[in-house]
Amino acid sequence: MEEKIFLDEHGITITNTKVTFPENKVFMLDDINHVKLEPGWARLLPTLCILIGGLNLAFDLFTMRLELFSLVGSFFWLAIGLVWWFLQKPAYYLILKTKAHGKIKTYNSKDQKLLKRICSSISDLVGAK
């Protein structure tokens, strides 16, 4: 059977027999059971800043400790966390479930559209076999 290329973008090649990722990660299509996207933890640090500011503010308000320095600190952490969170694009991981290796994080990117194209191409080929 001749190998037919279905997708070739950003170092990822999907053919009717195998899927090749950057760094020479190769998975045979017969070995793949399932493919899905998972969000990554790219926004973990901004979320922690928001959490620190929010908890500090809640504690200050709950204990009626309305000191200027503490309130400014709370709003500072909240503002930094919110600005950082909105400026940062989330990362996504492409997860392959294989017969031999189980769940594997094969590729990550902030380009969700690219990963959706890759995921749908692999899903179509796995479903067709």
C-alpha cells in the first residue's frame, strides 16, 4: 500500500500508516487507540497571583483589618495576576492513547486551531481503520 500524506505542518506529518512529530517521535497508526486535546498549565502562575491577592483581600475584609498597605498589596497581586492571565495565551497538549505506551503527551502548542486539525486528522484515520 502506498503511503499517502494527509497533513504536513509544523514538523508534523500524518500519513495513512504513521504519525511523525518533531524530534523524530513516530507512532504507527495501528498502535493509536484515541487522540484528544488537553489544556496545559501555562496560566498557573497568573492564577496563583490572583489567588494570593483574592485570599489576602478576603482575609482583610473578613477580619476588618482595613489597613492601606495590606489592601494595596491585595489589589496589586490581583491586578498583576489578571493582566498576566489575560495577556497569556493558553497552551494545549495533544494526547495519544496507544496500545503499547498508554497515554502520551506528544506535542504542545498555543495554536489551538493547528492542534484541532491534527487531532481531527488522526481521529478520522484511526476511525477509518
